[in-house]
Amino acid sequence: MLDLVSGDDEDFRPAYHASAAAETARATFSPNRQQAVIAEQINARPTPVKGQIMGYVAALRAIGPDDVFHWLKDGLLWIIGATVLCVAAAFVYAMAAQPRYTVYTDLVIDPSNLQVVSDDVFGSNPLRDSQLLEVESKLRILTSRNVLTRVIDGMNLTQDPEFVKPGILGGIKELFSSTSKAETQQAKMLGATRALAERVEARREERSFVVSLGVYSDNAEKSVALSDAIVDAFEKEIFESAAQSAGRVATTLNDRLEELRHNVTNAEAKVEEFKRQKGLQSSNGELVSTQLVAELNTQVLTAQQRYIELETRYKQMQEAISTGRTGTASVFASPAMTSLRQDYDQALLQLNSLKLTYGTRHPRITAANSDLSTLKASINNEARRIADTAFADVNQAKSALAALQGKANEQQTTVYMDNDSQVELRDLERDARAKAALYETHLTRAQQITEQQQINTSNIRVISRAMPPQSRSWPPRTLILLAAGAFAGIAIGIGLALLFGILRALRQHQPRTG
């Protein structure tokens, strides 16, 4: 640095030239004046201040290693004194400083809650950035005022002198103070919160969900107790916060349920009222008129089939009567006809037997022929009676079929009218079903969330509990403080010795004036 400064006038000539240039710029209105200013600046003589500065510079350039050695030798008392004072100050600080005992607790804060139910009210985000933001948010909760207040209340830290330091005149001030007890307690709580916040630090490990919580106090056991209390309060705060959020959702759903229940009741009432107005009756989810038409159609088919069968049987009887086959036709089935046919067959056998015995002109054969004719007439009469009965059955079946067809046609008209009404009815029923489904969904969800309030789904694990430290974290050990004090004292003493030596050298080379 000293070599950069020159001791003759030439070293200052650039500065003078710069000053002359400035004067020239200000005097551009007069070229003659500009030349005069430049000449004046270049030929100016050195001032007394300039000579004094040059003397100091020359003195500094003349300093050598021998001078430094002599200065240190002359200032040995300063070095020793500064060292003794700094060592003494370090020793006093080591003895008087309030010790700090720091403990650490490691936690894993998983952003994904435990999946107790499939559709949890708090959904998890699979994106890593969002998960890290979730962990950072919970990290802020770990040192929040709510958590610290829980710890202060639980451990009664407002009565701990470490956190609420009583003043020298604190008791007297409380006697004559106009503040209420609640305000005093609030002030103590605020002071304890600030003190505890200064003693708590939490940070997240890089690229992980592991959070390290550091807590210090003036007692090792108290530090452990504070750390455990903060972790417990943090877990309770997370659980209660989630429970309160779920409770707000459940309350909103319950408020909505009353309106939904009213909507469902009104929709179902509209359906029933419409059925009463239109005369629509249902059974097993189907209109009674539709069921009745189906039954009538079945009865019509049965009656029609019976009519066809009876009519066919009657025609067969008529054909048998007209062809003289009443004795052998199977359509004439009755107990009397069966008995007559048996008698006729027996009489015919007897007649044939008599013919073989007596010949064709015997009186007994004539009597047998008369009996056979009588039986044949009886068979014909029975066949006509059966045919008349069958004809009556045909007429009855025909009348029944006509009646059923008329009733079915009439009921079908009613069904057509009911179907038109049922279109509107189905619309009302769909609306009622939709509102009922919405109501049931909200009801189920509200009950589920209400139950979920009682379950702690936060996924927070303590992987390393706080342990009592073997030594204090601050201040450092006494030996280290004494060594640091000695080093600082030596440095300060050397600095003072050199400073005083330089000042003496400058005074000796100071030029005399006058």
C-alpha cells in the first residue's frame, strides 16, 4: 500500500490536471480564461496539508520489521494485560452464564393419513411437491402458538422463573398495580410463549419427511420434558384440528339433511296424491289395473279354449246322432249311457244265442228283438239328452267368453288411461327416488364423518425420543472459553501495541510549522 503513494510533486499532478479540466469545462465561455486556469493548476505550489500528508506517508514507508519487533516488545504489558482481562472475562462468563441443555426429537410426518375408510373426508395428494407442502405446513404447526400454549398450560410454565422472570420489584408492583388478575395472567402467558418459542426450533431433513425438533432449557430433564410435551401437544393439535374440520363438515351436512328430508317427504307426498287423484293403485310396484287386465286376458284365453272344446264336442255328437253311431261314439260319455250300452250288448248276445238255438221265428227271439229295439231307443234318447246338455254348455261357455271379452276390453280402456297418467307418475317417482338417494347419501356420509371424528388418522411417528444430554450445549466448556479468551486477549494486545507504535512513529515524523 505504501509503495503506491509517491513522495514528490509529480504524483499529485494527475489530480491537479483533473481539477484543471473541471475548471476548463466551467469556463468554456472564455478560451483565454480556460488557458489561464489550466496554467494556474499545473504550476500551483504544494500546500501545507499536502506536505503533512507526505510526511505521514514517508514515515509509514520507513517502518520495518525491527520497528514492529520493538513495538511488540514495548507493548508486552498491553499484550499480557489484555490476555489476562480476556481470560478473566471468559472465566467469569463460563461461571455466570446460564447453561443451556439442548435435546432433539426426530419425527416422521407422513402427509398421507391412515386410510381407515375408503372415502376419507381428507383426501391425500400423490404429488410429491404437494406432500412436501403438507409436511411444511405441519412443521409450522409444530412450533405454533396453539401447540406452545398447550405445553405452557400443561407444565404450568407461567410459574417457571426461566420463562417468566420476576422483576426485582415485581411483587411490589403487583400490589399497587391497577391491572386485573386476568390481564396479569395474560401478560405472563405472552411472556412464557415468547420465551418458549425462542427455545424451540424445528426443521425438515432434506428430501425426506423426517422433522427434527430441538428444545433447550436450563435443565436437562426439563428439556426432555418440554420436548415430549411439545410432541404430545402437536399430535393432539393435529387430531383436534382434523376433528374440528370434520365436525364442521358434519354440521353442514346435518343442516342440509333437514332440507333434504323435507324435499323427500314432499316428493313422496306428491306421488301418493297423484295416485289418489288418478285412481292409480299399485301392488308390488305394478298398477292394479295392469295386473287385472293381465288376469282377464288369461281368463279370456281359458274361456275361449273351453268354448272351442265344448263346441267341437257338440259337433261330434251331432254328427254321431245323424249317422246313427250313438251306441259306439265315445263323445257320449255318461253313467246312464254306459249302463245302456252294457245292457244292449248283453241283449244282443242273448239274441244271437237264441237264434242259434231256436231259429229266427221263435217267440222268444221276437221278444228279444223287441227288448233290443227298446234299448237302442233308450241309447238314442240318452245321446240326444247328452247332446242337449253339451249344447247348453256351449252356449254358457260362449256367454262367459263374451262377458270376459267385454270386461277385458273395458279394463283395457282403463289401462290406456292409466298408462297416460303413469307417464307423469313415473316422472314424479323418479324425482322422489333421486331426492331419496341424495338424502340417503348425505345421511350416510354425515354418520360416517361423525364417527370419523373419534378416530385419529394422522400418520405421525416418533422415531427418536429426546434423551437427557450428557453436557450443556451453551456456553462451551470452560477450557474452550479460556483458550478463546486467551487468543482474543493476545490479538487485542498485539493490535494495541502496534497501534501505539504507529502513532509514536507518526508523531516523530510530523513536520514542524512556523
